Amino acid sequence: MKFWKWMNTSKEFLVSLTRFLLLSLLYIPTVHARFMVEPFYKVYEGKYQTGADSGKFSGKIYGANVGYLGDYFMAGLSFENGQYTSDNTLTNQGFEKYNGGGIGSYMGFHFLDRWKIWTGYLNSALEPTANRDFRYFGQHVSFGLGYRVWEGLILNVEGFRNQYTQQEDDTTGLTTGLDSNIKTEGTSYFLSYFLVF
């Protein structure tokens, strides 16, 4: 009996909320969002762990955020590409140099005409430069803080975590899960520039 009473209350709440949202569209001023492109160059410094092995993991990455910039809110797509280096125990094959990057999304806030905070997610890939028929796929999550130094130039710091869970081999055509996931984490420092249209 209480369940049905709760369901009726929930339905009433949802109907009221829907009405409120629809009516608010008539009275809230229009949002002034602008198109934004933010090219960047990152330096990654961190560590990796795979099974019992661990070591240093670093990279130099370039890319761009493309999206919309509102009065305080920003969101869009993120693209990264670059080169990574690690100790030779990152993978069973002993590779040390990789090409990598990813495509994903970001969202965040900017305020006080100087600061920005954001979070991002990328579907990431890591491909050994010594064997381009082989690659790893993972998920990259980041949180960052930026400070506008001059005009659109922004100095940023970002914490990241990445977990590679799959491997693909072009010679066999197979994509399989890893026996032991490759986990990377660390910090990146980078410059970016807001281009607003």
C-alpha cells in the first residue's frame, strides 16, 4: 500500500517537475553560448602498474577541445595525440615507446574571468612504435584546473587515470581482454589557448 502511495507521489512530482521545466523555458532568458576551440600541448608525468610490475610513464601530447562556452559552463569534444615512453615492463613484449591518444568529451566551469575547472573522459589507445600491428585500448579520466595568464592563454594542471583493458592484433584480427590491465596515473602540465567565435 505504501508503495502505491509513493508511486502516486513520485508521478505527481515528475509531472510537476516537467511542467516547471517547460514553463521555465518561456521565462528564462536565452543562453548565450559561443563556439570554442582550445588547442593545447601537454606533458604527462606519471607511473604505470600492470600486475606486479610498475614503473615510470611519460608523454608529450598535442590536441584540442572543441565545444561550446556559456557564461559559466563549457562542454564539448576532446582530441589527443602524441608519444609516450615507459620502462620495458609495461607490456609482455618489452616495448618502450608508443604512439597514443584518444577521442572523448569534457565539461567544466569557468569563473572570475581567470579560472576554469573541468573533468574529461577519453576512449584511449596505445600503439607500440616498434610494432604498429598491435595496440591497446582503454579509458582515460581526468580532472583539471586552469588559470588564464594573458588574453586566451591558459596555464593548466591535470590529474589523470587511464586503464587499458583490451589488446588488438592486426595480424590475427583478434581483439581480446588483457590478462592484467595496464593502469597509468599521474599529472600533466600544459598550456592551452581559448579561441572563441
